[in-house]
Amino acid sequence: MDLTSALHLALPELILAVSVLGILVYGALRGDKAAGSVAALCGAALIAAAFAAAFNGHGKVFNGSFIADGVANFAKTFIYIASALVVVLARGYFERQNNNRFEFPILVTLSAIGMSMMVSAGDLIALYIGLELNSLAAYVMAAFRRDDAKGSEAGLKYFVLGSLSSGLLLYGISLVYGFAGSMNFDAIAASAQANMQVGLIFGLVFVIAGLAFKVSAAPFHMWTPDVYEGAPTPVVALFAGAPKFAALVLLARVLNDAFAGLHDQWAQVLLAIATLSFLIGGLGGLMQKDFKRLLAYSSIANMGYAMLALAAGTDKGVMALLLFSVLYMVDTLGLFSAQIALSRKGIAVSKIDDLSGLSKVDMKLTIALTVLALSVLGMPPFSGFWGKFFVFGAALEAGYWGFAVAGLVASVIAAFYYLRIIKVMWFDGDKGELDKAPFEAKWIAYAAAAFAFPIAAFALSGLYPLAEIAVKSFGLN
């Protein structure tokens, strides 16, 4: 394939890379007074990249290190849209905190390029570059409120523990390269098929551990509650959805492209991670009083469901992963938008008890939060139910009956803390008037709730065939 065709396949990344360089120079020249126009330009670049990804072709370029297939294009489209919505959400949030700097939307765009590289990685070097590009931007975003002690703590913890996970990942990559003799996924698969070596399996386990950290799956979840609590809420809205979607697609690609022949080995590791995530996410959430920490434990449990779909090692499993990730991303974006919309006397509502009697003060936001909580809970017919339906369906088809039952039990346990939020909002006494809700946060929460029900019922008739077509290019059975 010639260079022009190769660059055409990388058009979404090129749009973002060229745009962010130009916007960075513009922002540096104009300073923070250009924060609004920088946010608008970054949002426009992300939407343009989403269009390019949606209609992009398929192929492997740059010696197989960059893959543009159905799964990559599907994931990129939704990752860019979610990133654009976070830029919108952050604009008003930081403006109200008198911390509106032009750097933030640029960091979101750089993070989106990293996520994009992750889902298109065709070898271990591309994998690491994409992961670190996303992570470096994420470390800065987590500590964006430098004057806030919890914000600085969140950024520091994320950086230190993220560095540890990068070390694990690099050690795994070095072992895989040492025993397979190549960084390319296809060459690693051929080497594993020709000569199975214990060192290769050790390397794979370290690679899985490094990627499990990025999706906050147990036992690599320790950063999640503190970072969720301390980082600015729009940053957490991003962390909870798009980067995890990208890391899950990357993990699916590594396991199914490079290590398909070792399915029996890596499936055991994923099932152990999934079970631990169910347990820690479900039980840990019961003790939380802070809204963002509660959602952190919820995300740990939900990553367990995603791991269950991945462990299947089938096209149904990857398709379930795509649909689950999109539906979960919409729910989390809505929940964090609703949290941004809630404040009293300029102080953000962060404790679950602070939601007491919300229905008597703001009925529309209460309904939106109720719908989103029921959706994440997995109550039919909300969108979250369908996400879990696809995941458990893939696990049952692969014969993982016991693990699917464990996931369902964990889902029932987790239902308690979602129902507690609903009970507090609808039946407890109110705690006084709220501040006027920011326009963008309020409407993103409403839109996400409307998507959770009833729009998802219709949207799935379009999303399901799109995911089905995307997975065909993955080459699984």
C-alpha cells in the first residue's frame, strides 16, 4: 500500500494531530482569553475526526503497526464523540471555578489521539506509544486543579500507580519480544503457534496486568476511588468511559490477534480478574458515602462484566464488548453531568446524603438521575440491561455458566447502592434549594437519560448491526 493510501487510513489521527498543533500555537499566542475559541476548535476537530472514522476504509499499514478495521473505526467514532462532549462539559465547569485555561481541551484532544492509536495498534510498540500518549495527558488532567489538595493527590497517585503499571506492561512486552522475536501481533501469533514457551505466557500475563490497570479492573483498581474523588468531574467523566473503551479494544486485539492460540491460558486470567472485579466493585460500593467514589466502585464491577465478554474469545464476545462499552459510556457521561449540575451555594453536591429530597427541588434532574441509576444497575428495559444481556449471553455461549451466575449475583448486590440513591432522592427530606444548574451539564444529563430509555430501544436496532459488521473484520468465530 502506497503512502497516500496509508495516510488516508490514518485520516482521523491526522486530523486531530494537525489540528491540535495549530490550536496549541493559537492558544499559546492568545493565552487563557482564547479558552472558549480553543474549546470550540478542539470540539470541531474531534467531530470531524469522528466523521472520518465512521466512513474510513480498512487495511493494515506502516508494516502492520497500524490497523484500520471495523472494530477500530467503530470504537474511534464513539471515543471522539465522547471526548467532544467532555470538552463541552468542561468549558462551563472550569469557567464557574475561575480555572478556565486553554490547555484543557488540548489535553482532551491529545488523549483522544492516544486512545485512537490504542484501538488501531498492530504491534507492541504502537500499543505502548498509544497508551502512554493517552496516559501522559490523563496525568495532567487529573491534577488540573493544582490549588486543590485532593486534586493534586489524585494526580500524584494516578501518575505513580500509572508508572508502576507501565513498568509491568514494559516488562511483559520485553518478555514477549524476547521469546517471540518480534513486536508484530501476526508474527507473535505465528511464533506462539510454532513453539509454545512458558516465557511467552509469563509475558502475556504482565501485558494483561498492565492493561487491566488502565481499565481499573481488580486487583489493579487501587487508583480508581481516590482519582475519581479528587480529579475534576469532567475529567472523571472522560476517564470513566472513553479510555476504558480504548483499553478494552486494545486488550481484545492483543489477545485475539497475537495470542489467539493461547486462549485457554489467558481466558483463565481474565475470568479471575472478572470475578475479583465483581466482588470488590459490588461489596466496596456498599460502604461508600461519596457519589464519585461510589461510581468508581461501580466502574470496577462493570469492568468485570467487560472482562467476562473478552474471556469468551469469540466474535459474540467482542461484539458484546463494543455494545456494552458504548452503552456504559453514555450512562457514565450522564451520571457525571448530573453531578456537575448539582450544587448548593457554590459547593458541589458530592455526598449521597446531599441528594436527599432532590425530587422536591428539581424533578427533571431527579428523573434523569433515576433513569441513569436504573440503567447502570441493569434494570430492564434500560440501556444498561441490554449491555449486560449481551455480555452474559456471550459468556453463556462460551460455556462460562458459573462466572455468568457470579456476575449476576454481583449485579444484584450492586443494585442496593443504586437503589439507595433513588430512595434518598425520592423519599428523604430535602436539604434546601440548589443553585441554578449549568445549561450544558443539565442537558447532557437529560440527553443521556433519554438515550438510556427510550432512545436506546430504537438505537440498538442500528448499533447492533453496526457492531456485527465491525466484528467481522476481526476474523474470529
